[in-house]
Amino acid sequence: MLPQAKEIVEAQSAKMQGAVDFLEEDLKNYRVGKASPTLLNPVLVDYYGTPTPVNQVASVTTPDAKTIAIQPWERSLIAKIEKAIIDANIGLTPSNNGEIIRCMVPALTEDRRKELIKKAKAQGETSKVTIRNARRDGIDLLKKAQKNDGLSEDGEKEGEDELQKVTDKFVKLVDEMIAAKEKDILTV
């Protein structure tokens, strides 16, 4: 493949990888009935006037499969962390003993499981749209390069073929991620 076409394919491939990375991070935040410190990612605590993630003001651990333990580095933060967890509306109810905040992760209902699967599939579809948009942009760039910058017609076609292969690879990866998450959500 010509360097000019290769450069365009690599740039679009990076955009596609970004869409997959975003999806992967988003899927980590889905509560599937098992305790995980990532469940607290959307929770921001008011730390001296600055919204700060919980894991930056406390130690977050999972002593067992149904419990998240949060040990603030400053005792004065216990009430603020509890309030932030409740305000984040992530389905966890915090309780504290004066030193450690514990959140019990409730089992998922069948309706909630279906809702999470639907949400995961919607996110997967959004990622696929982003991937296809990157492919379309790449094809447009290849056509412009052929028209304006002297890229050969064969070079353009070769670039388009390579772009399609990369697109197919990323779409398949998104499908696999969604299928794995669906299986994870349905596992009781």
C-alpha cells in the first residue's frame, strides 16, 4: 500500500480504536451483581470544593463478591462520600461504622438485567456507527488524495480495501465485547 493511503488508513484505525476503548470503559461501569471498585467511577466527592473521584480520596476494595468497602483517607469525608454515592444514583446504599463505608451490591432483577443488556447493545451500536463514520471519512480522504494529491486509482482502491478490513475487524470486536457483557449480565 502506498504511504499516503497507509497514513489515512492508520489515522482512521486510531479513531476506530478510540471508539472501542470508550465502549470498553463504558461497559466496566455496568453493575452486574458483583462488587467491583469500578462501580464507583461515576461518583464524585466534594473535596475542598473540587469534584473528585472516590478512588482519589479513599481506598476502595471489595472484601467479598457482594460488598464494596471504602476507607476515606480523612475521617471528615465519610459523610461527603456517603452523600455522593446516594446522589450518583448508582443503586448502592452506603452505611458506615465511623471509619469504613460499606456498600452492599444488591442482586439484579430480571427487568434490570434486560435493561442493562439493552443499554449495552445501544452503546455497541453507537460504537459501530463511530467506526463506520471513520471508514466513510477515510474513504473521502482517499478520494480527495486521488483527485488532488496524485494518489493512483489503484492506491485508492487498495486503501479502501484495507480500510474495510480494519472496519470489519473493529465491528467484530465490538460484537464480541457486547456478547461477553450480555453473558456476564445474564450470569446469576
